Amino acid sequence: MAEKKPIKITETVLRDAHQSLIATRMTTEQMLPIVDKMDKVGYHSVECWGGATFDASLRFLKEDPWERLRKLRDGFKNTKLQMLFRGQNILGYRHYADDVVEYFVQKSIANGIDIIRIFDCLNDMRNLECAVNAAKKEKGHAQIALSYTLGDAYTLEYWKDIAKKIEDMGADSICFKDMAGLLVPYQATELISTLKETVHIPIQLHTHYTSGVASMTYLKAVEAGVDVIDTAMSPFAMGTSQPATEVMVETFKGTPYDSGLDQNLLAEIADYFRPIQEEALATGLLNPKVMGVNIKTLLYQVPGGMLSNMVSQLKEQNASDKYYDVLEEIPKVRKDLGEPPLVTPSSQIVGTQAVLNVVMGERYKMATKETKAVLSGEYGQTVKPFDEEIQKKVIGDKEPITCRPADLIENELDKIRQECSEWIEQDEDVLSYALFPQVATEFFKYRNAQKNKVDQNVADTENGSYPV
């Protein structure tokens, strides 16, 4: 019998699961009633913040993401809370100055986050340093997530080297973030067993069910010694989300990897989320299409979201018949741009450029500003060099930058604070505005209107003109 090594579980139902299946539309109100039960499970952590939840809360739900975090923190008395953080991009779509990154990390931890999972779309370590140091300074757990991908450059040696660098950087753990479900079971055995011999810090695995292999991949990874796996409660599992928590708990029951989690308690939690899932299906918020297996993910190494983006772009251009041409063009563009992992925002950049190349009938006749930015080094360093001819065609004689992109950004926190001073009700409002100026301003206006309405009602009551 193998030595006893219970598998630890990070629950994603409050973040990645609903981000992947229902466009991040679960509200704080839907989350709070079940927190007490979830807190009794004994999860390694609950992922409940970061990723797209910040943007979606402000933009679509008219909720303050900071308020959500504080309420969840109040409810989870025994469980660590975890967030996803895009390195120098924080939760936005551009690189921010170091002072903004540091302040965001400080406020995330102050409001209740224990574990910050930090990643960069190019796996450029320089784009992670600032956030990792800030998390360590605030006594948070800094986990670096590597965007897992396939390609000539991504050998076992590459993963070993970069894992060693992560450990040397002072990260508390490593996560393999397999956003497209590309890691297949026996590759997982090889990858995890090699890394367990390379580094001493814990290794976590995060994948999506998109290609249909995720739970088998988890099985092999756990046998190979992985420390933690990410799963989602069954009503929001599978499809483009994670494998189901209850299924993985049952799989390892009675083995040396037994998680010890209580299936009866998990069943009660699943019962709570089921009506939310059924309502999402009924309203069309949950499209049954995202619940299936898309094996094309493995054939083309393209994440599901990127495929659907591409289909709609082609439709807009009346070029739906060019679908397979674009699929063939994607790996070529990816190679031209230094073979980056396909994850936000690099997946959108490569996909859109591939569509343009095919529709225009000439490669790079037109380049998006993001393609220009990548080839100018503004996103950081790719694993392989850019194609020099393509680089020349797109950016001409412009001198590409080779330093850490954020070195060129001056501190901007004070300027941002001045810009939004009229709206500030709490320190954190500055950060909401820094990331999404227009969306945050709309939210602040809405918040004021709501407050004034309440104040008005209170005033009416005090004047005795309000029905008691």
C-alpha cells in the first residue's frame, strides 16, 4: 500500500465554475446562504474572487466586489479564501504600475484573501515579481500559476527550469493552470512526478473538462504526487468548468489519497446549487453547448472560448466558410508571435490576427494594435523569439523593448486617486476605478442613486409622512 497522502481540494464553484459556465453571473446573494455549510467541508481553500468576477460584479451585477469579499470572509470562519490575479495586469487588460499592483495585493489580503494565485499569459517571470513580493510582504500565500500549453518550446526541461525559478523567487506553491484541458492523463504522470523531484514546494493542478479528459488527468496526477486539485460542485462542474468535487472525493475514497471529505455534506451543498443551475438553463444563461466535450480543443490546441470567439468574428465578416482556414492559421500566427500559451489575452490576440490574415487574403496586411504591442515586447518576453520578417512587416523599424514592461510605467496611484476623488467612499474604490474607469464610474453613480433613494425614504419617515 502506498504511503498515506490525502488529496487536498480547492473548490471553484464561487469563481471559476460560474465564470466558465454562466459568464460569471452568480450574485453574492446567491452565494451567502450556503457559505456556512461550505465552511464545514474542510476544503484546502475556496476560490471565490479575482479572475473575471471583479469586472462582472461592477459591470453586470451592480455589486461592489470588495463588499462581496468582505461578506464571504465573514462567513468562511475556518476556510482559506483564494483569488486569481493576472500578474502585472492585476484583473484588468493592461500592465499597471508597481504601486497599483502592490496596493491591490495589500487591499485583497486586508479584505480577506489568504492565497493569491498569480499568473502571466506569457509565463514571463518578470511580470510576476511585483505581485509575489507584495503578497509575501502582506503575509499572504503567493502561488505562481504556470499557463500550461503544448508546443516545441514546452519540453519537460522547460517546465523543470521554470518551476525551479518559481521556487527561487520565493513563491509558496506552484499551480499548473491548464485552461484549455490540454494535459492528458499519462503526460500528467510524467509532468508531476518530474516536478516533485525538482522542487520542494507544493504543486497544485487546475484544469477544465472541455476536452473530456480532466478527471482521468487528475487521477494520474494524484497518483504521481500532486498536492492539491481544483474541483467544482457537480451542478456547476464538467463542460468548460472543472471536474466535479463529489466525483473526485468518491474516486479516492478508501485509498491512500482519501480526502476525508463528507459526501453527505457535499450532497447538501450540491442540492443548494442545483436550482441556481436549473434557473440558468431555463433563462438561457447556461448554454447546454458548454456542457459537452469539445475534442477539437486537443486537435487544434485552442481553448473553447477562443473557438466561439472566432466563429462569431467570421460570421460578422460573412466568412464562416473560412473556419478551417483560420484553424490552420492559428498555430502559424502563434509561432510568429513566439509561441505564447493561449490564455487571456494572448488567445484573443492570436485568434483575431489569424482571422484577419485569412479574411484579408494576405498575412499581416493588417495587424491589430495588440499584435503590434506583442511584437514590440510590450507584453513581455515569449518563450521563443518572434519571426523577424513578420516583426519587421508589422512594426517596421521601431525598436522593440527588452526590459520588464512595467519598468516603463511611472507610479500612477496618486494620479488615479485624484481622477476619481469625487466618488471615493472607501479606499478600495480607487482600485476599482484604476482597473475599469468607465465601468466603475457607472457603478459609483448607481451606488449614489441607491443611497440617495434610501436617504430620501428615511427622511420621509422622519417627517411623519411615511406610512408606518
